[in-house]
Amino acid sequence: MPTAANDFSDVIQEHQQVFSQLSGYSPLITAASKLIISTLISGHKILLCGNGGSAADCQHFAAELVIRYHKNRRAYPAIALTTDTSILTAHPNDFSFDSLFSRQVEALGSEGDCLIAFSTSGNSENIIQASISAKQQNMSVIGLMGGDGGRLKPLVDMPIIVPSTTTARIQEAHMLIYHWWCEMLDEVADD
């Protein structure tokens, strides 16, 4: 039986509190949407990396860009670096899990592309190294983080930090943000 400490209404209240604070980040979230749109419209691609639930968010967001969100429009190039099982198992086996995503950024990224780095803590070493690799290739980097942004915050061009330390609430907010980015892309996209 649920108790007062874990009542579903408490979860809803926590969720609403986090989401209500996101409006203070509207200018940065809007600037990031413009960066994503300009990257894609100019013929460049989006690379995405994250671990665990954030890896699933990478795949979800990439699918929205490649297939569609609401509007039937042309496909946009987006690659979730979290999906190739051969790479995901060979690289950590042969080298290190820490450089798993940076190696893929090195192979697949180009100047003018944009990396979207998901890290609820901001301290995932493989996400930090991917961001460093992206900057070395003159790519833009958007960070979707939580807490205080961790060590990732100063390494990205646009640090979007969800004001929470609860992983589930951070991931829920990340989804809201990237769904809104999809809506903004739909508004300007050619059919």
C-alpha cells in the first residue's frame, strides 16, 4: 500500500515543481532549438549520446528527427551513438567505456554538426570525453543535464540544466525539451 512518503500525488507534485522552474530556462532552450534547426537546415547532422535512460532518449529523439514528429516532412540526419551493439561492445572491450562515444564522434562528426550530450548528473566520463572530441572537431555541443551540471557544464556551448537531482524528473524534463525542439523544427521544415 502506498504511504504518505511515496504517494503518487507526491510524484506529480515534484514533477510539476520541476517543470514550473523550466520556464526560467526558456531563452537557452529556445537558442538551442535555433541551433538544432540551423544545423539541420544547413545540411549538417545531429549526433546524440547518453547512458541508460538517456541512451533511450537519444534513440527517441533521433527517431523523431529522421522519421517525423507530427508533420510529414523530409528526413533530417540524426544518429544516436547508443545503438550499434558491435561498437558498444567492441570499444569498451578493446579500449575503455570512457572513450566509447568520443571515438564515434571522431568517426562520424564533422565541423558544423551538433552533438547533444545527455547526462542527468553531468559527470559521465564518456559523455564528457564525447563533448571534448566534438569541440575539437568544431562541432556545437548542447548539454542536457540535471543537478548543478557537473563537470560537463563548462564543456558545452549550451548547458541546459534541469533543476532537480532526481533522475526520473530530469529525464521527464529532457523529453519535454526535445519534443518542443521537434515542434519548432516542424514549424520551419519543408515537406
